[in-house]
Amino acid sequence: MKLTKTKLEGVIILEPKVFGDNRGFFMESWSKRQLEELGLYYDFVQDNHSSSTRRGTLRGIHYQKGEHSQAKLVRCVRGAVFDVAVDLRVKSPTYGQWIGVELSEKNKKQLLIPRGFGHGFVTLTDDVEFMYKADNYYCQESDRGILWNDPQIKIEWGIDEPILSEKDKRHPALSEINESELF
């Protein structure tokens, strides 16, 4: 598995080895042993799968606070997304900064997002299926979010009017969130 570090400490792009022939392809999308050989130690306990039917659907920016925070290994298994991680670690030198990467069924890239980061994505195609592993269980009481178009973070989503859930429309800006709600 190829590992590429990003400007945000701990956020890593992973590219699995893909073996293809006239029948299709085979790849190991997750191998605890392989990641441990790369110095990455995660114990994923939950798999999540979302479907978005229309291009321009934006999900995020989400995180869970406190003891319920989650590391995630995300990938797009159908279609394509622009996937984003935002550093929410208050004492980090990259606090409030973000990285984005295209994940698609074609490139098979994955993004490893450690605890302490917000996460979101926008669909670049119709009929997207997105999967991710989490190292902690979902807890509704710890569920938090940041406004998708936060003027401080300035994510370049490549879309002006995304399709949003009511919940995602109401998230506060980063400047409106008490530091105790972050990392």
C-alpha cells in the first residue's frame, strides 16, 4: 500500500495495490498488518456506507467530540467525491486548515483521518456510494458539525449551491464554537 502524507499531521492518502485483468480487479482495501507495518495503528469497530443520488450533494463537515471522537478511513466505491479533512485541534499549528482529495471508484484512493479532524465530502458524479471505517461507535450526543462554507476555513468545494441536509445547513461557523467543543 502506498502512503502519502499531507500538510495536516496524521491525515494520510492511501493507495492500495490493485490487481486487474479482463475480469475486473482485486485489492485489499484494509489490512491491519499492512498499516501497522507503515506505523499506523487503528482498531476500527464500525463500517458506514452512504449513497448520494445526485452530483453536488455535500455531507459535512462532521465530527464527534470528546471520548466519542472518531478516526476514519474513507473511500468512494462508486462514482467520485471531493473529500475534505479540517484540523480542529486547537493547539495544532495547522488549526482551521483543510486538505481535499478526489476519491473515486477509478483511483481507489482512501483518506485516513485521525481523531481531531472534521470531515466532509461533495459528490462529483451522480450515484455515489461512499464507505468508511470508524475506530469508535457513533454517539448522537457527541455529534457536531461546522458550517460547510465557513468563511474562516474557506474550503474550495468547487460548487456554489450544494444539496445539503437541514442539519448541515444549520451548523455554526468555527469562530462560533467554544474551544471545549473541539480538540
